[in-house]
Amino acid sequence: MELKRVVVTGLGALTPIGNDVPSTWNNALNGVSGAGPITHFDASKFKTQFACEVKNFNPLDFFERKEARKYDLYAQFAIVAAEQAIKEANLDNETIDKTRIGVIFAAGIGGIHTFEEEAWNYAKTGEEFGPRFNPFFIPKMISDIAAGHISIMHHFNGPNFGTVSACASSTNAVVDAFNYIRLGMADAIVTGGAEAAIYPAGVGGFNAMHALSTRNDSPETASRPFSASRDGFVMGEGAACLVLEELEHAKARGAKIYAEVIGGGLSADAYHITASHPDGLGAKLVMRNALKDANMQPNEIDYINVHGTSTPVGDTSEVLAIKDVFGEDAYKLNISSTKSMTGHLLGATGALEALFCVKSVEEDIIPPTINHDPEDIDENIDYSLNFTFDKAQKRTVNAALSNTFGFGGHNACVIVKKYIGE
């Protein structure tokens, strides 16, 4: 069976550094940090009191008040980002066979705020008055509901589900979408991820694991991948969306083509529930799987958007994996962690970083890794590698690879390249 070619025809984003793709991308290139004090709740008693929140988002700008109450914030983010991408791709029109359009949208946690609110309400009133749960509790909370809402709103009848693999969730969604299209099971799929977990249960839970940075005196510089003083990740929120489409379908309707998706890889560390394998075992395997799937050699990759969460073990093991997989070619790569600016969007992070790879391929520029002090040296990190510290770098980007790794040992990787017209 001959596999179909898959291209990107639409992009959408709602992030801590911008409420659409142009602003998000411009701020990423300019090294803008999205971190600041938490405003979603009073975090004064928490070990971590800052995060990368979406700014100036009013759901009533997008939904009727009654409708907005039916959606958890993560689903609101997903719908808004998807609307941007669908509109840009001109995917929602009567000339397209919507039975061949799917939605695969991820969340690592889903409606944690909805769950938290309902649990608190039951704890306060349940014993006295009996259980009083919102009838929208379950459909607001479940992590697949964003995919369902997008499908319903646009009458897309193709493959429709959510993926959950912790922080690898939305890269899994992109890889799934890629595979469904190239196997001929859909003409186009709206894919990506959303997350909104900056609430007491989310922050408190990650604090209890010692996973978050506690650099409350300097939130903007707290996410500092590859630096010796890194002390944990900075939580982010938001959504990112890509419209993937079969090449001939896109060409026939004159769609703009940003880039081509050429390969995807999956693997497991099979090591620990939260820590990455110290030797980067799963990371090595997932990158090799993606390269094999793309029928590419390591020297054909120009840029890696790394998982790079700013955690002590994670950053080190990923660097070891890159050096092992790419060998001497590792020193010719640009590497950057955009989480230094956006924070870690958990289940949405892979889609956002795949979007950054698409834009790098389109515009031949690499967003930076910010917050690195040249004197803040980790002896376990090879600084001969080009981590694109401080400033964006111009270079030809023919192909880019995005890594995401999740609790449970889940690893996912996607490769995009320039689309060369025939």
C-alpha cells in the first residue's frame, strides 16, 4: 500500500506568550517570558506562586455566557485554538466531504478545575444536603471532550478521539493524525492539545512531587533549561492546533501549505513513573524510530525543539540521547527549549512545539532558549552543542524534529520538513 503524503494547512494557538499564532511566534523569536504571579487562585501559601498563564482571555469574547458554563477552561482554550486553525485552513465549508475530516485532540489532565470545584462543593454541602453535582460535571471534566466539541461544532464526522499520555499527549495526537491520513482513513484532521491545570490541585500536586521551580523571586527567569541552577519546570496553560491534510486534497482546493509532516516515533522508557531514564534510553529510541519512519538520516535534521523542561535529570538525559543518536552531527544542529518562554503546557506542549517546528521550517529561523547565564554551568551538559541561547538564530531549516516525554515513560516525536512543490 502506498502511503499518502501529509501536509500542514492550518495553525492555531492560545498561549502564555500570545493569543494567536503571529503573536505567539513573534514573542518566541524575541525571547519573551510568559511567566508571572498566579492569578487563577490565591497561591500565597504554595511553594510555587507563579506560572505561565494565558493573558487577557475572556471566554465571553468567544462564547455566549450560558454556553461558556458548559466548558472547562481547557476545552475553551482548545475550541479557540482550533477555530483559528480551521478558519485559516478554510476547512469548514460546504465543498469538503466532512465525513472525511477528523478531530484528534489531546489533554494530559483535562478538566481538573471542574473536578476540583465539584469535589469542594460536595465536601462543603454534601453531608448536610446530600450530593448536588452539576449535570455538566462529567462532560466538562473528561479529557476527550475538547475533540468532541470541535467535531460537533463543525460537523466533522471522521475519526474523533482524545489522546492521553501525560506531557506527550498532543504529540501522540499529531502522530495519530498523521498516520490516519497517510493510511487513507481521512482527508484532513484537526489535531493538537489543550491544558488548564494552574489551580490548587495542579500546582499543589506537582509541588508535592518537587517537580516545579520554586523561584518565586524571579518567575521570568525560573525556566532555565540546561543551566546548573535549574530547579524544576514552570507550569503553563493554553492550546495549540494544527490542521493536517492529505497533500493531493490540499492541492486540489488551493490550500496554503506550511510544511510536510514526514515521520513520527513512539517509545517507552519502561523505567520509572515520573523520572526519565538517566541514560536517555527511551529518548534515543523515539528519535531513532521517528528518523526511520521518515526515511531520514540524522544529518538531515537541522533543528530539534527539545522537551527541555528545566528539570535536573530530564535535561541531562535528553542531551545524552541527542549526542548518541546524532553523533558528530549533533554539533551541527540548532537545539532549543521554547519552554523557557512558554512554560510547560503539559498535554498541550507537544502540539505547540510541533507548531514552532513548522514555523521554523517555513521561515528559516530558530527560536531561542532564554534564561541561560554563561557562568551557570552544569558539568553534565555539553555546551559545545548549539542550544540557541538568548537570541533567535537565522539558518536554513529543511527539517525539524520535536521531542516530548511524559510521566509514565511515554515518549513521542514528530518530524516536519519543507514542502517542495512538484
